[in-house]
Amino acid sequence: MANGKIEDVYELVRRLPASERLRLVEQIARELSSSATEEIKGQRFDWSSIAGCAPGLLEGEDAQTWVSKTRREGDERRQNALRGHR
């Protein structure tokens, strides 16, 4: 749709009462949600796209241990930065 047509439609929508505009937004959201769900069906996630994101896990480290350690290290870095240490 050309930009001018979008503006024309928007002007028409702006004239509607708030309740009708809200109803229109809900209807559009439902339609988009349904369309997105249909697009996703049948698609497979490419797990190789996240390779290397959690290097410790590939070396046999427990996932929860790795998450806890990574969070603790991040907290320590932030605390040191706040204190002026690097």
C-alpha cells in the first residue's frame, strides 16, 4: 500500500470513537498473530546459529552451574565498575 493510502486510512480511523479504534486494533492484532503462527509452522530452528554462545556447556559443565557462575562474574564486574575498578 502506498504511503499516501496509509495516511488516508489512518485519517479515517482517527475519526472513529476510541472504543471502535481499540476494537480495530484488537482485530488487526488477532489477524497478525494468526498469520505469524501460520508462517512459523513447519519452520525448523537452525540450532547451529547459536553455536558458541555458551562455550562452557560444550565442555561438560552443568548448565545451571554455568549460568550461576556467569551471573556471579557479571555481578562482580558491575560492582567493580561502580567502585571505579576495572
